[in-house]
Amino acid sequence: MMMRLRSLFAVMILTQLLTAQPLEMLQLREDGIAQWSYVDGDEFNESSINEKAWRKSYPWGRSLGSNMLQYYADDNTFLEEGLLKMEARKQDTLAKGIPYWDADKILNDGTKNEKVYNYTSGMLFSEKKYYQGYFEARLKTSKGKGYFPAFWLYGANPNEEIDIIEAKGERPFSYHVDMHCPDGCSDYRKFLWWRTSSYGDWIDLDEDLTSEFHNYAGEWVPGEIVFYFDDQAKDQWAGNLEHPANVIFNLGISGREGGGSFDGGIDETTPFPQTFEVDYVRIYDRIDEGWKEKEEARLNKKGRKKKKNKKRVSKRVSATARIFQEDGNLRIETTGLAKFSFRLVNEEGVLLKELDQNTEGSIECNLSEISDGVVWLRSRANGFEATTKLGK
């Protein structure tokens, strides 16, 4: 009986840790360990959406035309089994696309503001705005011709936007990243070859993005935006944005025709209903000492000729660690080819315990069994070190 109770208690602790937000995230890079502190987000584990944090439409309307067929209805966005789900449905709805406009006013696609929409869908728009940081979401895209799921940041300026992922349901093995700036974003740089092109780029992968969850992120720091897929930097853009931005998830239903990369609307093969699913969204601020000076020095070197036999410092990440703490229990999740070593020390720096990773790259530890006081986690890799203060 006692063994069963202990097993049940262990499962309860693990469940809490798996559904909690992280304390910090560490990235091992060529120039050191980037240390990120969690500041906000949503694990979507409640019974209903937090209406103080999110709204289920744009502040300016529920449909803007532009050859997108959906009306964003509140019922189409909901939480289920620990996931945010935005569901596209084939259903008729008589409604105003922009609620505060007159019914007969013409939208930019030439149709009246009040009309019968043949399709509804879901979205979330954050009430809070954020300026710079690391924005990540674990999500699964939608399958089917014409579906247009996206995770993006939108600033106060009509043309200031960071598209962390724009997917098309008929292209399950690729997704699009993009930038929109007041004067255009022509200095877009592909991560591996540093060529420039206008606006965004398609990222091709070997995995079906509609069948599994993956981590998509955008790192917004002074001077550049870096786009990540499953903790690996894929593309980046050099430039600055001026305005704080809202976080947005939406599932569009396209009616566009033509041969362009975003053309291709729904047809008779498109399945209904279909969902766009998000496991969590997390937002971090960078906190390691001297990081802004380090970033500025690295950016200043980008335009200079590369010296012979000298490696260019980049945003390539060889390992990532996410640190969780809940009710005195520590969990560390790691990804990447390189490995961190972890040690717990007291305030005097005396070693309390060395932590070993299991075969799945994670670590679990009950801190109450180690010390009654403050415990510090020392994370080391490739000669670099980061220190994280853990609670009692």
C-alpha cells in the first residue's frame, strides 16, 4: 500500500512539472550561454480560456475580406485536453465582419460588411503587448488545401509584424517566416548562406508539420529577429522594430486562386472541420550579464570581411535546457547534440549534488531532500557557465 501511495505521489509531482511553465531557458551558443527568464505565457491547461489575457477576435473586426473566407466566431476557439484548439467549420453565419461599421459598408474585397459567411474559424489575440524577447509556441498545423494557420506578433504600426510561422495546409513539409516593416524589410537574411531577399522565406523540412507538434520561436533583440524550429535557428533578419506587439494565433481559410506561394484556396478535397492546435506559448527576457554588449559587437562584425581561419559567431544553438520548478521539485528538459552538466550548490558554493540526465534528456530532483535553504543550479557546457537561483 505504501509503495502504491509513493508511486501515485511521484506521478502527481511529474504531472505538475509537465504542465508548469519553465523558470528559465538556456541556449548553448558559440559565444556562451544565453540565459532567458520566463516572464509570461499560457500552458492552456485550464478549463476555459483566460479572458483577461486573450480575446477571440481582432480588436478591429472578425473578418477583413482580402480573399479570406472565415468569420472568427468565439465558439470556434476553446481549450480541450490541455490544448488550445482553433477549429475551422463549414457553416453559414450572418454577421458583420467589422462590428462597429454599418452593414452596407464595403470591405476591401468588394463585399458588404454584413453578409452570410459560409465558413467560421478561431483565433486568439493577446490583451498585453510585448517589446522584444524570445517568443515560442509548441503547435501542430492544419492539414488540407487552403488552410492558413499562423503564429505572429503585430505592432501598432500597420506594417510592423513578425510572422514566426505561416503555414499552408497543402504544404505540410514547409512553413513560411516573414517580416513587415513601415518602409519594407528588404534586408532579410537566410541563416546559412546570408543571402538577402525581399521579405520572408519558406523553410523546407523532412517532417510532416500537420501530424506532430513542433516548437516554433522568434528571438526579437536589438538589431535582428531570429527564427527557430525545434530549438534550431533557421533564418534571421537584420533590422529594428519600434513598437510593442500583440501575440496572435489564427486559423485562416483561404479563397485565393493563382500560382503564388500563398495562393491556393479551399476546394472539394479540403476536410471540415479541421483544427489548429497549440500546446503552449512562452515568452522570455534575456538576463545573462553583458548580453546586449555581446550582441552589439556580434552585429557590428556582420558587414566586415570574414578573417581567414576565424569562425563567424552566429545564433546556431548546439543545446537547449528548460528549467522547471514546482513545489520544491526540479525538472530540466534538454535538447540538442551538445550536453550540459548540472550541479546543485548552496549559497556558499558548496556542492550539494551532481545531476545526471536520463536517456530522454531530462532530469528530475526533489530539492527538499537536498537542502532546507536556497539552492543554486550551475549549468555548464563548453567552458561556459550559467547560474540559476532556485526557491526553497
